[in-house]
Amino acid sequence: MYTAKFLPEIELRKTKLQNAMKNTEADAMLISSNTNLFYTSGRIFSGYTYIPVEGEILFFVRRPVDLKGDNVIYIHKPEDISSIMHERGINMPQKLLLEDDVLTYNERVRLATIFTNATFDNSSQIIRNVRAIKTPYEIELIRESAAKHASMYHRIPAEYKDGMSDTEFSIELERLARLHGSLGIVRIFGSSMEIYMGSLLSGDNADTPSPYDFALGGAGLNSSLPIGCNGAMIRPGTTVMVDIGGNFTGYMSDLSRVFSLGEIPELAQNAHHVALQIQDAIIEKGKPGVPVAELYELALNTAKQAGLEEYFMGHRQHAGFIGHGVGIELNEKPVLAPRSKEILEENMVFALEPKFVIPHVGAVGIENTLLVTKTGIEKITHCPEEIIPLD
């Protein structure tokens, strides 16, 4: 299933999940989502990860057919699990945790016919809390992703050609990301959240509300995916905000930068400067033990003091957060929001994105990926932060 080199990492993750499980009085958890299968095994497969509160992980695999390992057990259907556990003398759980936030009703009903004597509870938030604290191995993968992400962003201005639409520019940047090793897919938690490789927002399209819980919206190219570029020409006097996701290693980094065509109004320039001030203030204040709600309030108050509140985190529609955790998924914990009860902890990784939308100009602001260290905040995405001219 995984190499001997990766075994200590799997053991560490297993221990973290088992420790979290002990607070629930559960006997085991059963995992079936791609994200958490990857977290618990180091790869994607069709099947289940079974983690008892004590003992070894079992991987019940349907596909692919070439996986090997002492704990890899092939099944034809989920119902095989109960007979295999009986044959191996493994006690069936009395309380089993399932990923209820992502499990379909039919899947849950089917599992209830397999674990007939068990009561069920939700493991989704337990796993998300565990995944919020990254291991050293995960941090290295995020650093690698961040470095490739930043390298790609350095080359963005060279991809612009006079007369481009936002879609044409976005296509070139998506190609650039793939040439730098992007895996293409951006994993997001939540059934109502979807995006392609990221978004590019130019001019008034940055002010278009979206149904998705992203910082900014955009009309998109079709009502079936209303997010990002809409095919409009990039015009003088407007900005282009590039927010292409950075999945280069299976672990995400997040990065936004602003470009401009021609002169942009002083209001937009000032708002961008305030966004950089917010970033610096949060990096200075952030450290283990700080409530994330305080960081949100710091950002909002800075925007208010600058007289820019109506443009902060959107104009026609405002996002209710200024940052979010990143890892295997783009929107992990913590969420930097006003009512969040979360506290910064060492080895959390999050994207900070104070942004403003100026009508008829576009979006300005910044987004970087940050690591919470023992003593403070480390920025791990590095490329120019000023507004960069395309002409």
C-alpha cells in the first residue's frame, strides 16, 4: 500500500486519529472519501480504511488490483467486511464513526446492514480537526507546492498578450501551472463547493456575486459553473486578480496576486496598500494560542479605519472570512471568521487573503500561505506583492 519510508508517517497519523477517537468512546472509524483515504494511506483507492481505537489499520480495497501489504484486504463488495473481520477474530464495533458530512444516505444505509450491532456517529469534523495540525512531512509537501506555485507566478506577466480576454489569459496561466507540475484538480470540502484550477477576475467581473463560499466570485463562462472569468476583454484602467490553486504535491498552497492594465485609480492603489498592512499586522499578531476571530476583527477594523469597509472582501456581496486552512483540501481548518471558536496552534497552515473589490476597476489585495510556528507566523509563498503592470 505504501513504502517503508512512508510507514512512520502513516503510524503518526493513525496515532493522532486514535487519540482523537478516545474522546468519543467510539470503537473504530470507517473512512471512504478520497481525501481521507489519501490521508490515511498515502494514495487514492476504491474501498475503505478501518481504524480501530487501538490496533492496526485495515485497508479494505476493491480497486486497483495491484496493491500489496500486510493490512491490505481485497473485497468484492462492502458486505465482505463483516465476514473477514469475523474470520480474523476482530471484534465488530459497538460504536462506529462514519464520514456523515460526505457519506450519501444510501451508503450509510448499506453500512448499517453490515455493522448491525453498532451505533453510528459523525467522524467528519474529528478528522478535519486532526488534519488541521500538519505533520512535518505534510509541511514539507506544502512548502514544495508553495515554491512551485510562486515560481509559476513569477512568469505570469510574460503570458499576457495585448487584446486578450480574461478567458484567454486564464488558459495560458492554467497551462503555465501544468508545466510547473500542477496536478490540475483542486480538492474542496463541501458538496456545494466547486472550482476548476482557480479563478482569474478582471474589471467588473470581480464584483459579480457567486453562490460559492469563496472570497470573491465572478460570473464564470456558464451558469452551470458560476465562478471566475466570464470571457470579457481585459481593459485599460482595470485590475486582474489571479488566484490559481497550487496543487503540485497532493497538498495545496494558495496564492493571489494583482496585475493591472494601464493606470488604475488611487482608490484601488490605496486599498491594495491597506491589504498589505492587514497582512503584516496579522503576521505580527499571529502565534499559537491566538483566537482566529481576533485576527478577523483586526483586519476588519483596519479596513474601517481606512474608510474602505464597503469594499472589503467584496462589494456587492461580502465574504464572511479573511482566511482558511489549506492542506489536502483548499478549505481546511482554521477558518478566520468573526464567530469562529478556533485557536491558532503550532503547525497549522492557512491562507490569508485580505482583498477589496473596487467597482469598475476590479479586485486588489493579497493572498499568501502561512505556517504557524512555535513563535509566530512564517510566510511560505514568496513572490512580488505590489500591483504588477501587464503593459
